[in-house]
Amino acid sequence: MNRTILFIMLLLAAVIMSACAGKSDPLPQDVDLSNEVEHDEDNTTTDDSTEMLEEEEEDSKPGDDSRIIEGFNIAPALTVTSLKEAYQDYFLFGVGLNGTSPSNDTVQSEAMREIIKHHFNSVTYSNLMKPSYLLDHAQSMSNVENGISEPAVNFESAIAGLEFAKENNIQMRGHTLVWHAQTPDWFFSRRISLQWGVCRQGHDVRANGKLY
């Protein structure tokens, strides 16, 4: 009996000592030891994603399909069906040429020239063909003195647009010798009115010896 009790006590002591020697914090049953490996893989994936994003950003920069003129990518405007083609069975499709002097005329812009050539088959000056630009005061007064019943005009302000239209088979619509504004006061003087009467219509446009 005593031997049995002693044996049991020794066995318990051995178990307790063994447990203490190998004691460690138990892991939760749902912990996956592969997380560490996956974490490292995640870091690699993140690095790869960053590289892919940088490559995509580089690809998004203007490339072969872009057409950068004067800082603008005009490719989207040139890769669609043109307006003149879309409405060719109905009417000419025109656009205004802006500007207050030849130096800031719309056709001075290369980007605008390309867009106009693609989309339009008619153009009209918004300012540079109005009376204050076209009427030549000095020559008109000389015409009056010499009994010439027509005003003198100078198309220098519109030469760039006329040349552009001619080179690209685009029609130019005149605008305009009669306007509620931008007409010099001398044009309405009594002397001028009596001398010229009503100006004839349908004149050819000649500038620098060229017929437009």
C-alpha cells in the first residue's frame, strides 16, 4: 500500500515537472501558422502592385495615339467623325474665326487649324471682316475726290484666313460690310452717302493681287 502511494506521488511529481519544463503559451486553435508566410507574400504583392501602378501611370501619359499641339492633346477631336461629314447631306458646317488683329487670329493657332480642317468646310470671321477693319479710310476719301462711287477696302486683316481657306478647300463667308457696330463714323457722312449711294453687291474679293 505504502509502495503504491509512493509510486503514485512520484508519477505525479514527474508529470508536474515535465509540464513545467515544457510550458509555453497555448496557441488559439484558430491560429494559422502560415500567416507569417502569407504576410511576407502580401508585402511582395504590394510591391508588385506599386510597380504595376507606376507602369500604368506611365502608359497613361501621352503616347503614340496622342497629338500634342501647343500643350493640348487634340487627338480626341481628330479621331471622331467630322461634323462636316455627319451633315454633308444637309448643309455646310461652319465655324467662326475669332481675333481682333491678325496676330491673334484663330488661324494663327496650329491646334485650331487642325481641328477646323477636320470638322468644318465653311468659316466666317467674327471681327476681322467688319467695316472698321476692311474699309480703307484714306483711299475711300480719295475715291470720293475722284468721283469713284465705291469705297476702298483693304483685306489685310483677313489675308491669313483667306489663304487658309483657299489652301484647304474651305469656303469663306463674308462678314460683314453692314453692321450695327464697328463701322467708322465717316462712312455715314452726307458727302459719302450722296457720292456712293448704295454699294453694289457681289464684288470679287481681291487682296494682294489674288482673287478669292
